[in-house]
Amino acid sequence: MVAITSLSPLVLLVGSVLAQSCTPSSQGAAIASNLASIQSACTSTDSLVRSFTSSQGLLAALNIQTSEQNIQSAVNAAITNAGALSAPTACDEQVIVAALLAAAPSITQLLSDITSKQADFNAVGVSSIIVNDLTSLQSGTFKLESQVYAKVPCSALTSAKSSLTAINNGFASALTAYGASGAAAPVSPC
């Protein structure tokens, strides 16, 4: 047997859904796909963040900001699709939580790396851009999180609660590193 070690998050998600023998609704599948897109965009952006040094200058920093827009687009799409999800099925709940658990490490790693690169970004004068992008992403993330809390029962969210907390804490830490404060995270009903 040959082990496959590099699969896209969406392929892994589809495989996990098939293994669960359920078919999510179109909205549930769309949200899971959006979360996989968020994961992929965070991984791509984080690669740029990790390799960034102030000696690369403003243009390299602005390339990171351009990459961040892919994350924002995926978050916005997830918000739209979550809003369209009227009554999630048990399968919808499974695939959404699985996609969230898969995406969370990429999101928190990106936030951690943005935090650790504060001096480099400050040196090229883009701290205010970073704060604006973080604030926008935090706002979108909180909207999405609120929709998840409103539509997915607590019993399905148990495994995702620590991931949501880690993401919220990552935003707070990143914003604090840049001298800003973020919004209050949504309160979990669970």
C-alpha cells in the first residue's frame, strides 16, 4: 500500500464526509468548502509572513496584504453561506465542525506569526494596514462564529470549542502586539 502524504484540505474533507457516510446539504458543503478555502489562504499567507523581513521592504509587505484579501473573501463567502443555512442536518454539523477543526491550526499559526513579525512590519510602516486587516478579519470571523453558534447545536460544537477560543485569543494577541484592541468575542451558548 502506498501512503499519500500531501492532499488538499478539501480532498481530506470530502474523504472524511464519505467515511461518515452522509451527504451534507448544499449549504453545509459550501460552508465546509469555504472553511477549507480559509485554511488554504491562511497557509499561503502565512508562508509569506514567515519569510518576511523588514529588509524586503514595503512591496513585500504589501504582497502579504494582497494575499490576506483571499482570506477575507473566503470568510465573507462562509458568512453568506452560513446565513443561508436554515436548518443544518446532522451531516452538515459534522462536516462544518470537521472543516473548522482542520482550519483552526492554520488560522492560529498565521495569527501567531503576524504577532511575532510586528517589529518587521512596523519597520516598513505597515502596522496600521496590519491592524485594519486584522480588525476586518476578526469582525468577519466573529460574524461567522455567531452564526455557527446560532445554527449548530452545542452537542456538535463540543470538539470545536477550544479551537474557536484559540482563534479568538490569537486575534486578541495579534491586535495587542500592534497596539490595538479588538472587539469582544461572541459568547458561546455552550
